[in-house]
Amino acid sequence: MRGPHNIFRLIRTGATLERTGAMSIVLEALNAPRPLRIIARLLCWPIKWFGLRGDDSMPPVTRALSVLGPAYIKFGQILSTRPDLVGEELANQLRVLQDRLPPFSIEEAKETFFIETGLSADETFDQFSEAIAAASIAQVHKARLRETKEELAVKVLRPGIEKAFRRDVDAFYLLAGLVDFFAPFARRLRPVEVIEHFEGIVLSELDLRLESSYASKFKDTTKADNGFNVPSVNWKLSAKRVMTMSWVEGIALGDIKSLENYGHDKLALGERVLQLFLNHALRDGYFHADMHQGNLKVSSEGEIIAYDFGIMGYIDEYTRRVYAEILYGFIKRDYKRVAEVHFEAGYVPMDRDVDDFANALRAVGEPIFGMDAANISMGKLLAYLFEVTERFGMETRTELILLQRTMVVVEGVARSLNPNINIWKTAQPIVENYIRQSIGPKAIVKDIAHTARVVARFGPRLPKLVENILLDHSKKQEKKANSFSKLSYAYISIVSAFLGALLASLIFNLQ
């Protein structure tokens, strides 16, 4: 419940940030105005003794968030996906934030399983392990079905986690409101929007039915990808607070020594993880947005296995085409075309000069292409690109920010396997293939056919729509000539659209 009673939690939060040394780092990363920095430090320094100490061996920010609890840990993890808000340096620190919470008991896990599924864990499984991984929201157990002997991974939400998150989120909203009201100069940080973004993500992660759905969809969209595996969801043993998936053994992608000992080709794995991500982003418009080493493993057959589907990225078809053209333009070093794409997509206001923008893009691209293969980074390119577009009036696009952040993470994974990987050469065939399929004669026919199907669905309603237009215009006492002209144009437009849809449909069926 939101209200002044949350002030106590905010006091404890501020005191903890000051005591751990995180306050100054956070304020600097957010580029907070000087008055806000002074006020925050003056208020929190006298009461820092009231704050929690945390683990002295950890960096200040991760130390503070870890000791404050699950909601703060998750908040830090989500902020790591928004370098546009917190800056690259702090985002990198938050990106490695690890959940350092003790697991809850196996008895509590079994009780939650029974409440959610109506099945006894002891009767359903002949084996049910202690927690093998404990995170801020849930923990995972390894289990084996009594009847089929199938091994499964059972993810169970922490007891009372929903209430705990709601309490902390309410405190976050109070803080955002106070900043918005008392510090108008800090509104550019969009505090309320940030908390709304956080709340939306957390609410979806607190319903494991949604994560199960994300995993199921991801498995469907990637089923044809060679060398990639997504565990299957067991829907009968899944519910709101329990998610059950097939157990897939593998070596952590970050365990380089074990990969070498088992004879896996690190160079091939590095290229594959990058190309898989680009295929998911461009081809499917649906990608795993948290592809770090902890969520990726390699099976004994050399397949890359993905885990943890709490954060997924979506990109619509139009945005994918724009993104592909931008990448392709940079690959070909055609900066004028990259600039034109930004203007055509409406990303940059039309009152800006396209040639000036193209020159600014050249200043971004050329230094990168002058680097050796080990230093060429698509993630860095996108980061620089956003800086330039911001100067030219481009509004922040959340889906592209998430894409850029994930690209940085995937590049890090690829380089850990192959330090000399050429990101651009690895990406080029994926981008070129998408360009051929999405921009060209085949794509035009496909778009026309799709439009035809949409319009055709309204075919039976067209007479009624025309009648309603006629009745609507007849009620208006306008000049007959004008009225007739408008009616004629409306009728002709509708009939033309219908006939065009039929023609397009015929063309499509002939293909």
C-alpha cells in the first residue's frame, strides 16, 4: 500500500546507500543535478549508521542492493538493461549483480508445489533435491518423475515474495513521487516511468505461467535452429508459483576449462551464440534478453542450451527491417543510406539535415572499422549511434535499448570463447539473408498478400460500412456538391481497397 508509512523504508534505503559508499556512485551515474546530490548526501550522512552494512568484499552498489533484499537486487538487474538511464559504467556493474540469498527449505518448496498443482511432491517424484540455485524471486530443484523416471527442473517462487515485492515497489513509487514533486530539475530522469517499467517486469516474473509461456514460444520459434535447445515446459506440473521443465544437462558456457576438456570447439560456439541471437532478433523478432554465461550451457553433443526466460525481447517486423537496414548500411559503410533509413522511419525529425546526419554517422562508423577484429563491437556501435541520434532529436526507443544491451552481453559471451572473433563478419551473412527475405520482390508480394487478407476480413461488412457512411453524411446539412464529392470519394476508396485486396490475394495465390 502506497503512502507515508513507506518513509521508514526509504530512510533505511538511503542510509544503506550512504553507509556502503553507493550513494555518490549512483548519483553520479544518473548525472543527478548538483542540488539533488547535496540534498541527498546531507540527509543521509547523519543517519548512515542506521543503514545495513552488507558484504565488504563487494563493490559499493552491488553490496548495497544485495543487502537491501530481493526487490532491490531485481531492480538493479533490470536497471542494467537501461544504460540510457543509469550510464554504461553503472549498467556494467549491475550486470554482474548476483543473487546472494539463502535458499528456503525443501519442505516449503514441496508445500508450494502441492498448493499450486494439487499434487503431492513425494507421490509425484521419487527424487526431489535441495535447491540447486537460489535467486531473488525463486529457486530451482532437480526432481525425477516416479512413473516415467524423467528428470525435471522445478522452479518455485519464494514464500511471501509477492507481498515483499509489493511493499518495496510501493516505497519506490513514493520516492519517485517525491523526486518528481520536490526536484523538478530531476524529472528528466523520468523516475516514475522507471518504476513503472520495473513493476511491469516484476509482475510478469511473479507469475510463472507467463515465463512458461515465454519459454514455450521461444522453443517453437527456435525449433529449427541447429545446435540450439530450449527445455520443454511440463504444463501439467506448472502453475502460477511453480514452473516445471525438462532437465537438460550441460556445461556452463563460462566454464572454459571444462569446455576444452570435453573437446568442444570454442571458436564455433562463439560464432554460433552470436548468430543465434541475431537470427532470433531479426528473423523472429523474439529473443532471449538475458543471454549471459549463467543462462547458457553446452550439452555433451555441443548444443547451446538456454535457461531463464523471465526477460524476453520483442521487435515488430517494421522495426526489424529498419534495424537490419541500419546494420547492413554500416557493414557496407553506406552512411548516407543509414541516415536516410532513420529519416524514413521517423526516428529523426524531418527538419534536420540528412547530409549532416550522415557525416555524424560516418564519425561513428569509421573509427570502429579502423580497429582490428578483436576490438570491433556492434554493441559499441549501437551505443555510439544512440548518442548521435539523441543529438539529432531521436526519442529513446526501449526495444532498441534492450536489443543493444543484449548485443553487448552476447558479444561478451562470444569473445570469452573467441577473443579474436570478428563480430561484423560473423553477423554479415545473417543480416544479408534477412535483407534478401524482408526487403525485395518476395517481401513486397508477402506484404500485399497480408494486407489483402486483413482487408478481405472486412469484405462482408463493406456494404454496411458504406451504408453507415451514407447515412452519416445525409444527416449533415452541407452543400450538395461538397457532400456528393465526399461521399463519392469515400465510396470509391472503399471499393478500390476491396478490389485491390482481391487482386493482391489472387497474385499471392498464384505464387
